[in-house]
Amino acid sequence: MPRPFHELNGEAFRERLGNFGWTRRIWRVDMHHTWYPTQSDYCGCDTIDKMYRFHVEDRGWDDIAQHISIAPDGALWTGRDWNMTPASVGGGLNKGVFMFETIGNFDEGCEVLEGAQLASVILVIAEVQEYFALPPEALLFHREIPLTDKTCPGTSIDKGRILQMVRSYRDNSPRDKSPHLTS
């Protein structure tokens, strides 16, 4: 899944999730926003490539930080190999995490997480959690880490509302509810 990056829709994401050769157990989903680039800066794969270069060349990481980037139009872009630990919240808290970036600045008074982009956020959280038999509460906002000054995933994002939407998505999912993993 590393470079070149590929655009997925929800169905392709679910299929890849189910068919992926997992070698690690996920126990939490981490939600971030890019802050920059903003929604209006988004230019398809070029934006993902620029994030990759920033993470590797400027930050010195071995790959793009996130497993998935969620575009303003709801497109899901592949990123870091899903079997690799993401560069998420630091402090040794990244092991067992599936991490995604939502492209935009969702601090109060800036951009709004809505429509297709919000639907893709809920899909990613719910599908990963359901695959690994996790409760909706197995979701971390970056700003919840005590030693950060980040507002991520944006001060306008209400975690209670996101959890409610994840629960609703999972309750209304027509697929088999049995967990995919037993350990």
C-alpha cells in the first residue's frame, strides 16, 4: 500500500480490509486532521504525495504517517502499509493503532467536516473497529493525549457525535455482525 498511493471508495476499502494479510492486531483507531493542507488545498494524489514528502524529507519518518487519508470528496487514499505502526500520537502509544488523516482544518471557524468526507470518516472508523471486534469507544482523538498542544482532529469535531454516528453505522450495517477475528 505504500507509494504509489491509490484512491479507494468505501466498497474497495471494505474489501481491502477483509482481504489484507494482517500480521498485527489493531486495538484502537486514531483520528487526525491535517490542519494543512486544508480542504481547499486538496489536489488529489498530488496532495498525498506532498504529505508523504513532508513526512519523509522534513520529519525524517520512514513513510507517510497515516494508513488512510480521507479527502474532502470522501475519497480514501492508501498510505502507510497497514502492518506498520503509524506515526500517530507518539510516546509509545502507536502500537496496535490504525490511523487516518482527514484532509482539512476543522478547528472552530475554519472548515467543516460534512457530507461525503464525514461519511468516509465514519465508514473507516466503523469498518476497522468491526473487523477487529472493537467497541466504538476504541477511538482516540489526537488532542486527548495529555502532553500535546494539538487541537487535532479539530476543535469543531465533537467526539460524542462521532461515536453516535459510528454506533448508528454499525447498527444499520447489513453485513454479518460476527467478528472477523477471534483473538
